[in-house]
Amino acid sequence: MKHIILSFLSLMLLMSCGDKKKSSEERYIADASGAINNVSVVLENDLWDGSIGDAIRAILTKPIYGLPQDEPTFTISQIPPSVFSGFVTKNRTVLKLETNKDADIKILEDVYAKPQKVIVISGRTKADIINIINENESKIVETFRNQELSERLRQMSKSPHPFTSIKEKLGLTIQFDASYRIAKETDDFFWIRKDITTGTNNLLIYELPSNAILRSDTLVNQIIKIRDSIGKQYIEGPVEGSYLVTENAYTPFHNETIIDNKPALETKGIWDVKNAFMGGPFVNYAIEDKTNKRWVVIEGFAFAPSVEKRNYMLELEAIIKSVKIE
């Protein structure tokens, strides 16, 4: 009996040591850091100054469509591999270029920090690497952009808004932080806004009957007509008789997408105020809610004169894409 007890205790001791060893070997992953829309590019200086660097800049700093002034899709920071260690590896989005390896592209998660997306592009020659960059432009941009949308939403979730009337009246939930306030509210319309450095960030949420938008070759014109009528009805300008409209000198971008697993119409363009000197970018999503026989329209627009608007619009897009329709 004594031998059995000793054997049992020895076994327990070995298991305990094994658990401690396993725990000590678990890799600690630091929190990711970095400014929104900032990509770290790990590449040798001579390659950065040449054709590979040109190919990277062509896709990552391409001007964003729908802003009044040219702003790059991302701000990029080039880092030579010899100094890519420690704190500089913790950026949320990293593009790493590797030479003298088989041509390939890999999308990795949480390599040096969490949450993090690392895209590794390799090739035997400069031409190999440039071809992979060009062939995967959409994938690269979408991967980094989705990471930044998720991060902005995560940041805002730390201080969620307290409003319940949006769900009660429109049957949907949407995430934005407590710095936003309800500027105007009816049974089927909400104007929500936040003060920013030089102006405001704005959200419009409303519903329309299912026959208000008909799928045809005039979709963009229908969207513009609707948003102009909503602007005239609800969004007054700074002087009497002024109201929110679509800038007709700028052709809106239109696309079909999916939001909350539902078909949606995406429209981006420039807003203006009739009879007043104001303007800025907007993004409008008309979501087809077939279950409830309606369209749910959510629009974000920024009024931020004299400053860059890229990050404000990313925040609004992150909010809109968080919507859950009951």
C-alpha cells in the first residue's frame, strides 16, 4: 500500500511539473499598437527606393475615392529588416517583403502582436514580387482595411452609447460610442452626431418601404433623389432655406455589397449644403430588409473643414457595418 501511495504521489508531481513547463512555454503576445490606417512595410532601403517600393506605394497610397481632397488609402512607414524587432513589430498591419524565396503571398494573424495582420510576399526576383503585389492588390487592401475597421469598432465598444430608442423604433442595433448624441429623432428617422476637432461626424438612420428603391439602371439617381429629399426634410443648414444635398458636380461611386448578411447598395460621394458654403464626404448604405419588407438606410457624413477626413469616414463605415437588423 505504501508503494502504491508513493507511486501515485510521484505521478502527480510529474504531471504538475509538466503543466508548469507547458505554461511557461506558452508564448506571450503583446497588444498591437499604431495609428489607424498606418501600415508598416518591412523592406530593404535599396528595394524601397526602387521598383518594388513603387509598386507598394501605388496600391497602399492610392487616393481614396469619395473625399474632397486626395488622401492616401494608408499611411506607410518603411522599416529595414535589420531594425524590425521589439516595439516596431507591434503595429497592427504589417507588409513584409522577402527576397530569394519562392513566389508566394501569405496572410498571417497575430505573429508579433494581437490583433494583427501580417502579409508576407516573397519572390526570387524583383519581377516575381511586383507581379504578386499587383495581382493581389484588392486582397492586400481589403485585408488591412478590414483590420482597421475592426480595430476602430473595438475602440468604440469600450464606451458604448446608451440609446435604446433606435432598437425600439427601427428594430436594429448599431454600435457607436457615447461621444455621439441624438440630434434629431422621429418614429422612423435618427440624426446622430459627434463633435470633432473642426466640425462634426454624422450618422443618419431611417427606413423606407420596399418599393421606394427599384432595382434598375437608375439606382444611383434613385439614391441621390432620396437622400436629397431626406436632407431637405431633416438636415437644415446654417442659414434660412439651406439644407443637405448631393454635390452634383462629383459623380458618386456605386457598388453592391453585403451588410448583416443582406444585400446592400453602397453609394459614396460629396455632400453640399444648398444656399451655403459647406461640404464634405458621405457614404450611404441602403440595406434590403426583405423579412420586414423595407429598406434600412444608414448614411455617414463628415463635416471637417481644413483637415483630413479619411479616418473620420473609416469610423463611420465601421459603425454602419456593425448594424444588426432583427
